[in-house]
Amino acid sequence: MKKSSPLALLLSLLILHGLFFHGKVALAEGTEDGSEEWGYVEVRPKAHMFWWLYRSPQMAKSPSSPWPTVLWLQGGPGGSGTGIGNFLEIGPLDSNLKPRNSTWLQKADLLFVDNPVGTGFSYVEDESLVVKTDEEAATDLTTLLQVLSEKNESFQTSPFYLVAESYGGKYAVTLGLSILKAIQNRKLNLTLGGVALGDSWISPEDFVFSWGPLLKDVSRLDDNGLKESNRLAQLIKQQIEEGQYENATDSWITLENAISTSSNSVDFYNFMLDDGRGPLSVTGRELLGFLVNKYSSYLSSKDSLGGDLGSLMNGVIRNKLKIIPKIVIWGGQSNLVFSGLYNDFMKPRINEVDELLSNGLNVTIYNGQLDVICATKGAEAWVQKLKWDGLKNFTNLDRTPLYCNSGPQDTKAFTKSYKNLNFYWILGAGHFVPAEQPCIALQMIGEITHSPAFTSSDRKNGGT
């Protein structure tokens, strides 16, 4: 009898355990009860993407109805979905490892991904392998989903939703188009239910033009500050129009510095707060790592623990997961991710939203009232640039107020929808809607996903 080679034995074991797809080795672990799975997929040679899937305990209560899955896409670029989105926003546990009563797991299964490679626990073996464009990030994510959809039959039969925050919105719209193409070419067995863009960086030009007027209206800038803000926004507009995206990113940093100085350090994620760090004095690429850390530290301050998310992820969570390579530190390559996308950072993605709408896909936009960096004023401006044929009718509609448990005396949001475009105005929230208005955010995601767990009482308390 011929003896099998070590490689053949390895491949046999991988196939036996369902861990070998399209030449991509997928390392996976999970809990004994099957409620959680996590692992790595080598989306390109030497580029490893980490994912973490939670299955909802509510699914068993609706066995006859399609149960949705939400893929959460964090911003940054370089913000970790398995860390920030999971433990500070919508996952089953907060950063004190206590149950979160507003977890979105009540309405859907949750898939967190450290995207792009280099983010969170994802890593590249060669620094040159970090993505340089949103399209490259979408290609890697599509590869990951091809692997996971073959491994998880529920992905093939249940509606799948992309829900994004901040820069994650740019990932979401490029990924949405990549998914639709892969489905059409029969390379991906998935049912894409829709895309939700939360405080998303879809049109940098419209956002930077919104900063000055917004902050002047709420008394954080005076006339001099407004004038300087508008001057730099006009420069950014010109640079974007001329395709000088790297220069536009440099000017964006200069604008943030100017606003921080003029406003006595307003918080870019919530204009009701001070940043507390003083005027930003660093420039260029040195600022990028600072911004990624600022992004997660702001949320940590809002969480019940208020501790160091990095210590949690590199300590208790790392020990639980067991499969994180010794050379990988959570967030250790996040600066590379932001630097890699430096030239793509200021590129608009309005056309991609238009294409999703024209393909009949449901697109939801939701925005926190107190956000600055992706201000509602800017989101409303880029929506008006859509070429979608339903825009006029959408614009002419009146909004519907939403409430949350407390009844009609306490307005929490407004919404309106026409055909496949939906918009939610979330009151009392800044950039991180699920963390700052968890009740209405949970209600909203139930409506967006048509979750079987979205009940008649939800609609009575504020659903549309």
C-alpha cells in the first residue's frame, strides 16, 4: 500500500473538516454549542483576514422565517469590527464582558470582520500587501464571503445585510457591487438583502463643506473660523475635482487642525463634547495612527467599562480565540491600513450608491444628529446628488417620527422611505449611533432587516 505524503494527509484533514476552499486555507474555531465561530481566511497569499460569527439565540423562536445575517463593517480606516463594533457597539457583550441588553443579536446573526487586512487581528506577512483602494478591500471581502458561504449553509438561504459605520460605508458600497457581480457570475451563493450606511464617509467633499456652517450654527466656530473652514473646504473640492486625492487628504488634515484650534477642540464625533486632547499638532501620516486610536478611545469612554480595549483584545479575548498567531498584536498594523488607503481616502462613492439603487438593492442611510465628521447636513447634500429616478419623490415626502418604549412624548428619530431608499435621522446621537442611542438603533436594524424578531410592539413604539 502506497504511503500518503504529509501534504496529502494535511489536505485530506482540511477537506474533512471543511477548511479548504478554492485553494484558500481557512482556520476556524468555535464554541461547543455552535453559537460562535471565528477564524482566518487567507484572502490572498500572505494576507490573512479574521472573522467572528455569532448566531442569534432568537432564531430558534422563528424557525419558519428567514433569519437575517448582518455583516458589520467598521470605519477608520483601520478600526476593528471584532473589537470596536463587537464590544463597544452591537455585540452580545460589552467591554466589561457583561451582557449588552441592546445587542443586535436580538434581531439577526452578526458577522464581524477585521477589514481590510492589517486591521485588528487580521494581518499581512508583507507590509506591501495592505490594500490601496476600496475596490481591493471589496475583492478581499468577497473572497472571504465565498469561503464562509460554502462553510455556512445559512448564508446561502438567509438574507444577508451589509451594515457600515464611518469609512466602512465606502467598503460597503464597493463590496455590495462586488457581491452582486459575484452572484451574477455564480461565484457566490448569497442573498444580498440590502446595504445600510451609518454616518458614512460617502462624499468627503460634502462633509467638509458641512463642518463650518454646522459648527457656526452651534456656536463652536465664530465668523473667522467659518471663513477659514470654508476656504480649506473649497481647496479640497478643487483637489478632488482634479484627482489630487493625496493632496486632498493632506488638506483634510489641515482643515481638522484649523477647526480644532478655532473651536477649542470640539469633538469631531459629537459637537456637544470637547475632544479633550487640545489642538492637533501632528501633521501628515503621523496623524493617522492618532486618529485610529482616537476613534476607539472615544467609544471606550462611552462604554460601561471605559477601559483599554486593546488590553481586552490582546488579553482575555486573545486567550479565548486560541488561533491568533504569536506575532500578531490586535491593532498592531492599523497605521499601515490608513496609510495604504491615503490616496483613496477622499474619493467619493456616490456613483456606487446610485448603482446599488439602480440594481434594485435596498439602501438605508442613518445619521446621528450630533455628528460632525459625517454630519447629517453633509449626508443630505450628497443624497441630493444621486441620479436615481426616485430622488424627487423621496425628497418631497414628509418624515415620520419614531419613538422607543417611552411613547410619543419622547421623539428619538425621524425616517422616510421611497421605493428602495430609506433615511433615518437619529436624535441625540453622534457618530456612533448604536452606542449613543441603542434602543432606537436596535429597533431600526430590526426594520431594515425585516427580522422575524421585529414585532408589532416595535412598530407601535416607533417602527414605520
